[in-house]
Amino acid sequence: MSLASILLDPLSHGFMQRGLVAALLVAMAAATLSCFLVLRGWALMGDAISHAVLPGIVAAHVLAMPLTLGAFLAGLFCAFSAGYLRAKSRVREDAMMAIVFSGMFALGLVLFLKIDTDQHLTHILFGNMLGLSWRDVGEIALIALPTVLIVLAKRRDFVLAGFDPAHARAIGLSIARLDGFLLTLLALSIVAAMKAVGVVLVIAMLIAPGAIGVLLTHRFDRMLAIAISAAMASSLVGLYVSFYIDAATGPTIVVLQSLIVVAAVAWRVVRNARASPLRNAG
């Protein structure tokens, strides 16, 4: 097979066209937030929100509401309730978030198994990127694109609030409002990725790109560019690989992102090893 046929033949299928657009949109939104989550140590918060959306999905189905709305409201409830409970107790923040998200995830499983629905639990947990309709892709774009634009436009405020809160307050920024806004955008990005990669795998796409950026550079804007590029490249390659080896698309993309993280770690180790003799000689 020629390179052109390898690249173009899969796109003759409608499900691959929809999957390609969805994969790139999800990758872009997740990677844009990923740098903030990694640098601020919010990985567990992303994990908490991604698991906590399950009862919201079930409740939305029972109430005949849009599933994305139910997932978004449940994600916000998890984020802000974990913060409130931590502030009112002596329990560490990571422990409180683990309690909240595991409890909500368990509640979602109980509710899901109690209702009569044609929804597949595996699709909710792990996504079904190649089973999306154009309407699903449109919903993802409607959430992902504004999220990316808002984060890029407000990135300096988010960085300042996270790493120099005293300066942020001095120039009139509200730390609590910015953190709440960032958590809202995080919940939105998880909702956007939910149908494509599911509530379990979305956390990997929210963490791996930022980890790659942190390992390869110390400048935030460059880190952001690296994270987005790595996420979109791994999504594109993962989509094709999953097509040719007949594997699940979401997990394949996550495996590739994990391999890139390992490669970035190896590159950093080699670079530091080469720099050490030069520092000792100096």
C-alpha cells in the first residue's frame, strides 16, 4: 500500500471522519487545561470530576435532560463540594476529593444498574469515539472550542493566580473566582471528552500532555504549545493505529500519550546526565 492510500483510505468511512474531528477537538481542549492541572497539582481534581459525572449522566437520562448537562452539573458539584468539605474539616484535600469522587462514582454505578436504559456502561466508562454522530461531534466542538479560546485568553491570569497569588490580589484579581472559573472549564472539557474517551480515560488525556510539556521546557507558552501538539499528534496517530489493528481508539490514544511521556522522561534523564559532567568540570 502507498502512503497516500494508508492515510486516505480510512477517511473514506464516515465513522473515521467523525472520529478524527472529535479526537482532535478533545485533544486540543484537554491539552490546553493539562498544563495548569500538572503545574498546580490538580491531577486528582481532574480525576475526581471525571468519575463524579456518572450519577449526573444517569439522573439526566431519568429526567429526560441532555446527558452533557447532567454530567456538567455533577462535575461542578463534585469540585465545589470537595473544596467546601475540605475547608470545614481537618481532612487533607486529596483525601477529601478521593472520598467525594469515589462516593459519587459508586452512586452512579448503583443508579445505572437500577434503571432500564439502552446506554452501554462500557461506552460511558471508556467512550466510543468511532460511534459518534455528527451531532455528537458538533456538541463536542460547541464545548471544546470556546473552552480553548477562553483558557488561552485568560492564561496569564490563571498562571498568576496559581503561582503568585499575592501579586494577583494586588492588581485586583480574585483568586477564588479564577480558581472557580478554571474548575468550571475543567468540568466542561471533561463533558466534551466524555462521549469520545469515557469518564475513565479522560483523566489520562488531561494529565499526559501537560506532563510532556513540563518535561521538555520551563517556559509556560512553549509548554502549552508542546502539550497541544503532542496531544493532537498522538490522537491522530492513535486513530489510524486503532483502525489498522482493530483496537479501541480511546485506549490506543492514551497508550501513545503514555509512551511519549516515557520518551520525554528518558530524554530528560539523558540530557541531565550529559550536563552533569560539564557542571562538575566547571
